Amino acid sequence: MDSRPKVLFYGNSLVLAGVQATFKGYAGFEVIALDQPATERELLAFDPSVVVFDIGALESEFLFASDAS
């Protein structure tokens, strides 16, 4: 089982691309990139530890997603 924190980058802005590139340089993180709008179910399926997004570049459905557990 992979115990690395999952970092989900949600969006396609240049700022996110730079931050994502930095995180890819660290072996301690699992980096997931999602550059298209997704449903609540799709976002929660990734089970991220943290979500990084540019609120000015993409309306984030993740803000409205709720954990049903």
C-alpha cells in the first residue's frame, strides 16, 4: 500500500503547472493532474490528501463535493 500523500492538481493554469512540476521532483508525494472539469464522483474517486487549484482559472466542483463516509 502506498502511504505517500496524494496531491491532486485541478486545473490548467500556468501557475498550477509550475507548482505541479515542483512537486514531481519530490518522491514523497503522489502527483495527480486533472485539467478538465470533473464530476463530484470523479473527484472523490481520486481520494486525494490535498487539492491544489487556481480558483481564478477554473470553477472547482471539488469545493462542492462532500465525503459521504
